[in-house]
Amino acid sequence: MNTHSIRPFLSLFLLLFLAAGNCMAAPADEITRAVVASGAANVQSATPAQFSSGYTSVIIRVKEARRCEYLTAAISLRPDLAPQITAATLRARGGIEAKDGIESKDGCNWVDSTLRCALAAAPAAKEAILRAALEAAPEARECILAFGNAGNSGSFRPPGVDAGNINSTSLGSINPGNFAGQNNVTSGNQGRITICHNLTTTLTLPRPAADAHLRNHPNDYLGACRP
């Protein structure tokens, strides 16, 4: 085979190589362009608000299968903003369910996949990431607490709760009696539902989380726990 016959194959190989390189670099490049468009001089000097705004404008358009790829790229660009990036990713996926009170069709999977990806990219920021997730997706509180308490890495305590208030290592249930003047918490505004957990602990949760909780805990029931 002479040089002239080899040349087309080399050209094709070069094009394929460049295309593959562009695909691998696409998430970071796309995020960088969006952050600059949000008003930042560059990614490194962007404020948390500028970076989050630019990243959000990108992640809301990304298909589910590639969200981890984009989240990882964003954390690689600004590891100090891992909690904010995780929160933006959760809001992009769960915002419709939270706003309209619609339960996610895949249960905790959408939360778990995002948190697994974020912690793989920034394992040292676990607690900050989980706290940011709780704030960003309160409708998925049960899922986030269960994720944080899974495995042998120790229990995760949500903000403002001491160890004595967490009475379930798998759920991170909170004793509402420590936050109110009585032991029972009744459902009231903003679509929150009162349920009795383990026959001893009264919880109030957003409706989607309460529905999911009752499916996962068949012995629990609606209403405050009975004396």
C-alpha cells in the first residue's frame, strides 16, 4: 500500500480523533461559555451566583443520561462550588415535581444518581453537598436522608438537628416534639402531610415525600401517633 492510498485513512482517523476529543470536552466548554455569558470574566473568577446561573442554563437542557457527565465537569471546573452545583442539578430535575406537588416517577433514583455522581467528584464535601441537597429539594428529604445514612460512613445529621433527635439510621427521622410545644404535629399549610412513623414518631412531610414514605413503610399511617 503506497502513501497515496494510506492518506485517506489517516485523514479519516484524524477526523474521528478530533470529533471524539470535542465530545469529551463539550460539557466543560459548554459550561464555561454559559458562565461567561452570565457576566463572569472567566470560570475561576465567577461568583457562586454567576457560576450557578450559567451552569443551570446548561443543565436544564441536558438529557438525563448525560447529567452526571455535566455535573462532574462543573465540579472539576469549580470544586469549591460542589454543593451549589449539586443543588442546581437537583432543582433542574426536581423543580417541576416540587412546584406542582407531583411525585417523581422513579422514586429516589433521580436524587440518588445525582448525589452519587456529586460525591464521586467531591467526596470531601459530602456533608455540605447533602445539606445543599436538602435545601434544594425539600420534597425529596426522605430520599436524601436515607442516602446520607446508607453504608458504613456514619450517619448524616440534617441542619439544626442533634444526634439525639435522629431515631432512625435508615431514615434520619426527626422528633417534631423538639421543635413544637407538643408531641403531635398536625398537617397544615403548604401541602404538608402528618404521618406516624414506627408507631412512635409523628412526622410532617411534603405530600410527595409522605406518599413515598407510606409506600416504603406499610405499618406507618396518616395522622399523629396515638398515645
